Amino acid sequence: MNPLISVIVPIYNVERYLEQCVLSIIQQTYKNLQIVLVDDGSEDNSGVLCDELKKQDSRIDVIHKQNGGSVSARKAGLRVAKGQYIAFVDGDDYINIDMYENLMKRILSTNADFIHFGYFRENKAISQLDDDVIEIQKNKSEFINQYIISGKSQKRIAYSIWSKFFKAEFIRECFFEVPDDILFGEDLVSLIICALKGKRIALMNSSYYHYTIRDTSISHKRKDTALLDAVRLFQTIEMILKKYEQYDGIKDILIKEWLREVICERLVMTGQNEFQREYYRISDISKLFGKKIVVYGAGQVGRDYYSQICRYSKCKIVSWVDRNYKNIQYDCIDIGGINQLKNLEFDILLIALRYENDAQKVKCNLINDEGISEEKIIWIKPN
């Protein structure tokens, strides 16, 4: 048994990450692959790189299309996919070398419609569920409530389509029902449709997929339409559940738990200016009392830290810096480049980043390239 797996990679402006992504697929221990690279109208050199990678491996097919979003890119890949099984990998992520060998063994042994497996985020394994096989046709609404919608459930699985492995006929039937124009929550919509149409799902506790978080991704940009996106997502889910006559069994948890959770998250992203609502907070701000502070990082963590620190008279911010400061500016607040650090007097350089691994890389660069004393540099895990 050596079925063909089609791996669909939607690509948009990820030239920095793309080669690592594709090489991790090419080097799989499972060799019978079709690798479909879908250049979704990239404005950088991603499309050119796709064509260069195609020359390196005959298993690669390349599609160039007008930008239409991740849903349309995945559908374009599905239309040319020849495999009996389908997997998705985002162009800025990468996978373990034995991923498809293990997934193929699991799906053949269980005859599941799809598999859900774990992943890595910032090199930390995220594997919430034990190995299991669930017959989901018995009670669709119960499965969706317990495993997808309820925020209180310990069994809730990740929405991401890239943490799933599908029978080809099954995912085609499901995914072409996802609206092309949905820009927030498309993976959740896909997962709900799969649950409504599926009979059996296999769960794996193992992690194989490495998810990369980028502040420039679409999900990090749509702050101006955050609440509207949430409403549209709810309406889409409501429509699909009613179509399959499952809405009545799900609406209570959908509205009282899921919708409330999503609205709260999206509220953080709204407001007339970026500093109205804080999402991240410094857990022990007393460490900064009486200090002259430089804040490094002007993303969401940096904004929230800056807003919090400014409320304390015992703290003094002498500068706010970011390596990409030219692309990140706020009204009435000056953000400078790291080149100005050598001319500043400060006691603490606070790295305002969400993950420790990213902070450690910045710290090494500041020490080695900018000559900043290691004793002055700190990172506090955001609450």
C-alpha cells in the first residue's frame, strides 16, 4: 500500500520562509507525494521561488493565480490534486520529516475520514488529546459542542486545517462548501462542515507540524473589521448548521460560550486608537520601578506594555524602539531604530515580545551586534 498524497501549499508573500517549508515536504520519508504550490498573487519573489523549486523536484506542480485569499488558493490546489489523500501546509510553516509516513499508517489502520494531530508553536508541542477513534455520525451536535465549540471543554481540538489529514474525496466534498470570501475563521467553518459530513475521525497525540507566528499575516492585520468579521463568521456557521439541521442542538453553546469568547477577543482589537484596550500585561511591573526603560518591540505586546508603563509615575520610558520602526508609527508617539541605543542612558531594555524564543534571539542580536550589556536586557512573560 503506497497511496499518493497531494500536499497543497497556499503561498502569499512568504519568500523568507518558503524554501524551508518546501524542503521539509520534499525530504519526507514517505516519498509518493504530489506537492502543489499555489502562488496566490504574491507581490514578493515567492512566485519566482516556486518555479525554481519546481526544477529541483518533479513531484512539484506550481499554480500562479490572482490573489483571492487562502480559501480560493486551497480550492485551486484541490482542483489539480491527484492523490487519494490530501494534506495542507502553509507556506511559512514546516513539518517533521516522518509526518506523512506516520499519518498514512494511522489513516489506513483506522479508515477515518480525517485525522487530527498535534503541532509545535514556538518549538512547544501542542497535543491536547490522546489517541482515539471517534464515530462522529452517531451524534453530530454532541461532537461539535464538545470538540469544536465549547471553550470549557478539555477535548476541544485546534481549528487549523493544516493539523488535519484527509481522504481526498471527503475533503473535496467538504471544502468546496466553504465560502471563498471568508477571511476570518475559514478553518473553523471547514472543520464544522467536516464534522457534519464525516463518519469517523482519528485523533493523534503526536506533534509533527511547526506553526510560525508572523505579525504580518492576514489574521494580524484585520483590526479595523474585527467585530464585523466575528459577526460574519457567526452568520456563516449558523447558516451551515441550519442547512444540516443541527442548529437547535448547538445554538446554546454557540451563542453563550463560543460567540462570547470570540467577541471578547475581537473587542481587544478594536477602538479609535491602538492603545484603548490592553490584551497583554506585565505580570510584575514593580521590577521596573525607579528605572529608565527602553521598550523594544512595537507590535501588540509592545503597545500594551507601553500603555501600561506610562500610567506609573515610578517608571520612565526613555525610548521605544523596533527594528522595523519605519513601518510602524503611531500618532503622537515616536518609535526609533535600534541604532539610537548606543546614545541613550537607560537601566533596562524590556523586550516586548510574546514568546521567549523570539526574545532570546533579539537578546543575542542586541548583545552581539549592538553591544548592549546582557545585564540590562530583560524579558517578562506577558499575561
